[in-house]
Amino acid sequence: MVRVLVTRPEPGAARTMRRLRDMGFQPILLPLTDTVALPVEAGEIARDVAAVAVTSANAVRHAPEELIAMLAALPCHAVGNRTAEAARKAGFLSVSEGPGDTAALADAIVAGYSAGTIVYLTGRVRFPAFEERLTAAGVEVRAIETYDTLALDYSDTDLLGRLSRQPVEAVLLYSAKAAAVTQAVTRRPALRDLFEKTVFFALSGRIAATLENIVGARIRIAPEPHEEALLELLRAWR
């Protein structure tokens, strides 16, 4: 049975592992990052807010209730299905679901924009392209960081135990932070042999680019930045 390393944290990790088992893979849980809430002052919200944008479910999961309450009646533009689900669960009343791509979400916001500030709920660690695309189109963006992504540190002994000292055939990568930590792990002398033939499946090209020491056919990139495409890529590879 193909051993697949799941590097994402909860709550998504358990769902991914169930799906992998259903597909006939042997999932190995090794979260390499954790998300923690950041202090947010609800009073920071601009008075002329026109809408809310969210590109990560964690941004609404970690947002304080008072902040959500202030924004819940505004149109909420979510990047994809999972993020839209999280926004509705958090309390947003009108949520539009994007195709899973931040560039397409930015273009959709620009197309319907007339005036006012777009509040962007986001993490401290993020790519700037979404905000830059909006700003370049004349959209006023107010980014509010609700969470941070921290790398988790494991000893060689702990990692060898978690991996059962057996080679890992595949790794699923959902963020650039996790990809960077994964690369550091694969370079450890005690673990190098376990990743000698591993194939790395990345959710996007930006994530894959973090793996500087992995090249060629050992990197596969999902054609669309969502888990369905990533798991289908894994299925086709097997």
C-alpha cells in the first residue's frame, strides 16, 4: 500500500486522511505547521467597508466573534468551497463562492467594485499577489491578519518513529510554509534515505517552488489549487 504523508494540520488533516484511506492509500499524519489566532482590534475596521474577502478558511476560523459580528451583513467573497463553508459557519450571511483561485477572485471583486474598502481577512504568512492585484485595479484593501502559521519542530527520533523508519512514497503539500519545513526534514542525514524516491504533490506552483532541492518528475502540481485536483493527481500517479 502506498504510504502518503499528510503535512496539513487539523481540522483538514483528519478529512484528508479519511479520503486517502477510501482511495486505498496508507496515510501518515505529520502536521508540519500549526495555526494560532492573532489579537485583532475590532475598532480597526474602516467605516466605508463595502465587502469582505477571504482566501483561507483559517482566516474566519480564527477571527474573533466581535469582528465577525461587525462584518457578517456585508457581502463576503470566498476563494473556494471550503472557505465559503467556513465563512457561512462563522456567521456571514451573504457568501459568494469563487473557483478556488485567488487571481480569479480578485478579478471578480474588481468587476463588481464601485467604491469603499474591501476588508481582507487573512494570515500573517501569505502571498501578496491578491492584494497587489486589487490595489493595481484601484480597489482599496484593508488587510486584517487574524492568524499566524508556525512551523512545528520534531526531533529525528520523533520523526523516525512517526514514519516507522520506512520510506515515504508521496507527500501532500498544502502551503509554502509546510513545503519549506518538508524540505528541511528531507535534508536531515538521519531521514534522507526515507525520502530518496518520494514524489511531492503540491497544491500550487508557488508551493512547489519552495522545494528547491526537489526537481523534475518528483514534483507534481495540481492543475487547480484545491484538494479535489490534488487527490486526483495522486490517484492518477498511482
